[in-house]
Amino acid sequence: MIKVTIYKTDRHEYVGFDAQGHAGFADEGMDVVCAAASALIINTINAIERYTDDETSVVTDDSEDADGLIQFRFVNHPAHDAELLLKTMILGLEEIEDDSDYEPYIDIIFKEV
């Protein structure tokens, strides 16, 4: 299962996320849930890096023990554009989770920090 923990402040400002795991929907290379979630997550990180001035921290560990871990944080409060990009990623992930065919393979958790 893919587990995504979204971190937000008490003012509902998104400040980062952790993503870890593999969906297990299908065999490696054929797993549409893993491919969709990975594309959303990686594209969001790349878009924030390329199109905003926000300073971020990205830690990845794709070793077998880490199970595809990605940790993403804004160093400071995110600007509007960066937060909008992150909200877009969250929307896409929630759409996957809301689909009854894919819901068992992805879990999104919101955590206040």
C-alpha cells in the first residue's frame, strides 16, 4: 500500500508530505496505481522546484528497506503558487483513493504540525 502523510499547520497551510510504499495493485511495471501516484508526486516536486522560488527539502530513499520513501518539506511557509501545486497533487491522490477499485492500495493521512 502507498501511504502518503500530508502535513499542515493549524491554519490549514500545507507544509510538506511523506510518501512511502508500493501499491501492490499489479505486478511491477504494470501497477497503474503506483504509476499514477508516483507521477503526481514527482511532477509536483519538480514543478515546485522549477516554477517557484520556495526553498524546499527533499529526501529520498529507494533502498529495499525504505520502500520508496520520499520526504518533502518547505523550509519556510510556502508561497501561494507552491501551495497551489501541492494542493493539486493532493487532489489527484484523493481522486485515486476515492475510486473503489484503487482505495485499498493508497492511504492518505492528514497530520497537523
